[in-house]
Amino acid sequence: MAAAKFKPVDEQFSYLKKGSAEIIREDELKAKLEKSAATGTPLRVYLGVDPTAPDIHLGHTVVLRKLKHFQDMGHTAIFLIGDFSAMIGDPTGQSETRPPLSREQVDANAKTYLEQVYKILDKDKTEVRYNSEWLGKLSSFEVVRLCGHYRLARMLEREDFRSRLDKNQPISVHELLYPLLTAYDAVMLRSDVELGATEQKFNLLVHRDIQREYGVPSQAVLTMPILVGLDGERKMSKSLGNYVAISEPPGEMFGKLMSISDELMWPYYELLTDFPWPTIVRLREEVRTGVLHPKKAKMELAHNIVAGFHGEAAARRAGEEWDRIFSKRETPEDAPRFALAAGDPKRLSVILVEVKAAPSRSEAERLIKQGGVEINGVRVDDVKRELDLRNPAEYLLRAGKKKFLRLVVE
């Protein structure tokens, strides 16, 4: 009777693996799923997030959606808020020590995080924990004991630490503590599976080791790829201005998603939707062979993502409004065509001058700051915004109130 609670293990594994970058180790995860099915006991699966900023964007949702997939399969989804670890700061990808956050900043961010994650996770089935529950109570003796379970040489194998040592850049001792303290999270949660981004792999492997040191069975690890931002080059980030926040209005979200390149559309399909892999392969082939126009495929993508956060009706209205505006502006007689040579991403302000939409770089930047520039119906307000010129693409540019240009990357 207990085994009937879950879908067949092979079906679960196939569903959970979709879009993942790596599973450490696949045989361990399968064994855990088999034991879960046999005993009727859900796996304990967790995602730890440090609330270092108030807004969640689509890049954050890649791993959140994977946690939801485990929840869909009947397992226990644990959303761990790193309210203690956020005040230390994970140095991942940093070339220097990250300044710690105050308790007030962490608490405010944690509150908005929960409001947003429930757009993805089932609130009634999600176990929410804060790692201050146990990390805030560790004695100095227990911290020293924890450090004694890991060797310094192995810690310095971490890529960003090694790079900083090579460049004679400083590393603070508290940064070395971060992976050990978050590993204690895995010990206390007695997790079966931990999720994270590929850039967190080192920490996740440390967590497995420390679990064993404390006599807890090692968790399996599932990592997800980093989502590339709207510029098609760098990871989605609010500081880079290439992001889509999940709290943005439907029309704004829709327009931003329609601005991505045709090639970037496919990773978005894989990481931000529940379309089965065979369906994505079919859509891509239809676009390649000309059966399906890339704009139609992209509109389906944008509709699916917006509907997930705002509902079907709002997504439909956003799509109709975007199509009405864009289709009207897209016609050749309304928008002169300018060919852009394929190459590296280029500042939009530079392109405005090249296509004679602005007399100078300073005037182009002034126009952007005043809200007078749109790409594919979405206003651009970042003077550092770049267009991805590496792949064939088409952009509808508005400069000023009435000047429309069709930019075609060839």
C-alpha cells in the first residue's frame, strides 16, 4: 500500500532530471527514490537561500522550480532561509570579501522572499526553516569541533579561493567557515537531497562530507544551470539590468521575454517551463525548418511563464497587447530596416548613433535615461544595456516618440 503513494521510480527520476546540470550521484538518488517508494516515506529535499536582496528574478526560480518538481512527486520540500549565513556571506564568484548584511536587512529580505516563493511552491506543503535555529546556538567549542572535520588544503581547492590566493587578494577567515556552517544545515535537516546552482557545487560537496562526519547518511546533490540574462551573455542579475523579476507586471514581463534572442529561447523553455523535453525538441525543429515562426514560439514561452505568476487571463491580455503594438510597428513600411553585423554584444547607446537615431553617444544616453527608447515594446532605462549580436535576431527599436527602426542581426 505504501509504495502506491509515489509514481514509479523511473518516471520520477526522468521528471526530476529534466534540465539538471549534474546529479551527484545518480545511483544514490535512484536508491533513495526506491527506498522512499518501498517505505512510503517522502524524501527530505532542501534548497538553502541567503536573503541577500529583496527581489527574486527568473534566474532564482530555476532551482526553486526543481524543488517544486520534488514536491509534485510527493516529497517533502524544505525551503531553508539562511538568515544566519547571509550575515556571513557566501564568497561564490566574488573576487573579494562580500560585506556582511545586518539583521534588519536579512529579516526584511526574508519576508519578501517568502511572499514570492509561494508563487511557485505549495505553501501548505512547504517546510520553511531558518538556519539561525541551530547556527545561532552553536557554542565556540562546537564551531571548533565542526572545523576539525575538514582540512584547510581541501578548502583552498575551491576555485575562487585559489584564484584570490594566486593574485595575492585577501581571504577572510569567516569566508572559510561559510561552507562548513551551511554543511551543518544539512546535518540538522537530515536531508536526503540538496539542490543548488552549478556555481555552488563546492559547497554542496562539503555538505555531503560533513554529513558523513556527523554520522548522517550523505545526501544526493542535484545542480541546475545558471540562467543567462536578457543580454544573452551574462548570468541574470539585477545589478546587470538583464533580469525579469517575478513581481513585475504581466505586460512588462511579457515584453522583456519577447526581447530575448531566438537562440536563448530554448534554454528558457527547458529551465522555466514544464514542457516535456520531446515537446521542446519538436518546437525547436519546427522553428528550424520554418514550420513555426520563432516569434510564435517565443510568444508561447512568454505566455507560459507569465501565466505561472499572474494567471492565464493576465498572460493572455499581456500577449494580445504586445502583439497589437509590436505587429503594428513591425511592418516594413513603418519601420526602416538596418542590418547589424554579427559580433560581440554592443551597447545600445552606440547602436543608436550608428543607425542615426541619435546624433551622439551622450544624446543617446540622455534619450535612454528619459525613457525614450524601447526594444521590442519594452522600455530600456539602463544606459549600459547591450544588444546580443552573436546570433541572428531581430529587434524593433523605438527612439523618441515616433521613430521606429527594425534592427536585423545578420
